[in-house]
Amino acid sequence: MEFSRHSGVIASIHQRLVKTGKLDMEQGKELNWLFELRNVGDYGVTIHVSQQDAERAIRVAENFLRVIKSLLQ
């Protein structure tokens, strides 16, 4: 598969993993939150990512990676 945008990757993850039950709905929501936070970090002119959100993002991303690795094995 090839994607030209991050949103395409996320849509595919929802279609292939969340809707099929391989990832739970909460993990799908957390992935969306990470993407929103990434947009704030990249494009936020007046809004910045707080340290609390950054620390939560690390935990969420680590958990997401753990789950994906287990699906790939």
C-alpha cells in the first residue's frame, strides 16, 4: 500500500484494523488524537502542545506500537 498523506494512513488503519476489531475503538480514538496533536505541533501558530499532552502522546504512541507489533507477529 502507498499513501500520500498521513490522513490516508489513518483512514486505512481505521478501515482495516479498528472496524474489523483488531484494534479497539479507544485505540482508534487515541490515534486520531495523536494526529490532531501532530497538526497542532506542526501548524499551530498560536496554540502549542503542552508538556502534559506531549507526555501523554508518548505513552499513547508506545502503547499503539506495542499493539501493532503484536498484530504483526
